[in-house]
Amino acid sequence: MPVTNEKVAERVFLARLYGDDYFPNHLLDRGGAILRGLCERIEAERPADLPALYVLTHGATEEFNLLGEALDEAGSEIETVAREEIAEDFWFIATAYGFEGADIEELIAPREW
């Protein structure tokens, strides 16, 4: 299902990490797919409130936990710059869908990175 939110459709997720050889592009692509999938779920399920949004973002965060393992295996990791970039993309998504009151830490609460 293509994303219909114009702000989201134009966004390059994890943009600051591309071009840094420390992060394999194919794994960044997986991270971008996780974020794009989150957007698709938000559009399909239309969460009515923050708790419903957090259920969706927590699922995506758990996918990033698994991606973190793949990054470790590739000699990389979700370090400070990557953590900030991922969190910023989650915040961007929340606000793009009208959840300006979302708590950034709660969006990614189950993170292991």
C-alpha cells in the first residue's frame, strides 16, 4: 500500500546515515522499510489516540531491535548518531500524522539500542 501523506512520501528516512560507510546501505534500506511500514500501518489502522499510536511505534521499534542485531553482525551498530536519527524519524512520523503531543521516548520505549 503506497503512503498517501505527502510529507511522509517525500521523506528519505535515515538520510544522515547514508553515505557513512559504517552503516551498510542494505541495512539502512531495511530500516527505511520499517519506518515506511509504520506509516502504512498508521494510514491503514488510523490510531485514534496516542496509546494506539504507541502500539504501532513499539512494534516498529522491536523491528529496529532485530535490525540492530544485523548491524552488529555486519560490524556496525545503532550508536549515538543512528539512535538520534531513528528517534527523529519516529518523531517526524508522529507529527506528520497529527500526533504533535507524542512523547519521543514513549514512541521508541521498547528499544534495545
